[in-house]
Amino acid sequence: MNGILILDKPQGFTSFDAVAVLRGLAREKKIGHTGTLDPMATGVLPVLLGRAAKALNFLPDTDKEYTAAFRLGERRDTGDITGQVVEESAAPVSQEALEAALPAFRGEILQVPPMYSAVSVGGKRLYELARKGLEVERQARPVTVSALELLSYDAQSREGRLRVACSKGTYIRVLIEDIAKAAGSCGTMTALRRVRACGFGEGDARSLEELKALAAEGRLEEALLPVERLFGEYPAVWVSPAQAQRFQNGGALDLARLRRVPPEGLCRVKGPQGLFLGLGRVEPEAGQLRFVKSFLEQEGTP
């Protein structure tokens, strides 16, 4: 089985747990996902099966989008509702104050990873140290928040919702803590849903129950999406049948014999009838389109 399943990950499952279930349903050993979701989070989790699993190293650096619920007036050790309260504040926060704090967190910002995270410091995962009651210094990392919008806020309960589009490696729970601090309070994340990842949205996602039902009827392949959809950010280069054969054999193609070639970088290589052959790299100095990776299922494919 080769392609992409877009799982609407249920709450309470780790991403590893979800992939393990799909591995059993698909009876496919080669399987992986495009980005971890915490157990409390729900939403879009692209899962790659078969030859599609080879795409993990070539994914374009696209934003991920989330909706997050939060509560002001308390901060927890995990940064979310699953942890223990470590700080409280009775200070009132108006919607105007909250809105005024948001602009400072749009664009490229520096963010300190939370102790409850998989980041390694000195060869140890931070969450391993946190579970022992230890806290170590962490270096701030640059992340990009391309969209940040307050969807709702109730000043009386101090609860609200945000929409966030951000780069890989952004911690939404840390973002909420930092926004709350800037607004004169403290805060914690109470829910998180990923609504877009790798170009896939909620409309592409299937529930675990739906995928189980399809598998029971031998129809799981109906839910598969083509691997090419992962690479929609890359331009397409069309090649002739002879060029397609050479490319599939790992050979480089002469740029002078190709049309509408991008200036440089990765591209989708399309053969006869629009068949997606794989990824190539335009190297203008060498005057060549070099083979990078094939995703065809045919015998003998590199």
C-alpha cells in the first residue's frame, strides 16, 4: 500500500500510537508521520505508507495551522491543562489588553522550548529531566508565527481561543504563556487542534473509526491520497517518455532540452500523461536536472 492517509488524530493517542494502529490496519511496515501531535491534541496528522514514507526527508517547509483554547490566571508545569498549577494570577485581563499583546508575537520571534518537550539538552530529553523535578537552562530558538488571531475571549472566565499559523518547532503552549505574560497575567493551554499540515486540511482527514471501518471492508485504499500532494509547493517539470526513462534510471537530464524549468532547487518531475515520477533538483551551474527520489511503484525503480 502506497500513499498518504490523513488521520484526524483523537485525543489521548500519541502520534506513535496512532501510527501503530494504522500500521496494523494497512498491514504495511513502511510507515511514518509528518509531525508529532501531543496526546491531548487532536487534528490533522498525515501518515505516509509504503514508498510514500520516503518523502519524509524532502517535505517543503510549510506552515502548520492550529486552533488553541486557553485560560488566563493560571500557569501549569506542562504548559497545558494536564499539568500541575505552578502560578496563579487574579489580575483582570480585558480583550483589548489581550489584543494589544498579539502583534509582538507575529513574524519571527524567539521562543524558549518548554521543559516538557522532546528537545535534548546534554544528551537528555527535557521531559525526562522535568519528570524528575529538574529544570535546566534552555536556549531560545527562532520560530515564525505567520498568523495569530484571537478568535474569542470572555473576560469574566478569562477563557478564549486563538488561531495560529506557524513554522515547524513552534510550541503553542509556550506562545500562550508568553502572550498571557505580556498581557499582565499568566496562562495555560486547555485544548489544541491542528487544522492544517503539509498542505492538508480538516476536509482531507478521516477519523480512526472511519479508517477502521474501511479496513474491515477491505476498502482502506479508498482513503489514500497521492504522494505528489505533499510536494505542491515545488514547481513541476514535464519530461518526454525517453527523458522519463532516463530519470527513472537515476540519470541526469539536460536543462537545455527541457521547457519551463525553475531557476534552481527541488521540483516535481512529471512524465507522460502527467504521471508523477519523483523529485529532481535543478542545478543551473551544471546545466542539469538531477535525480533525487522516485516514488513510482514499478519494479526496478531506484
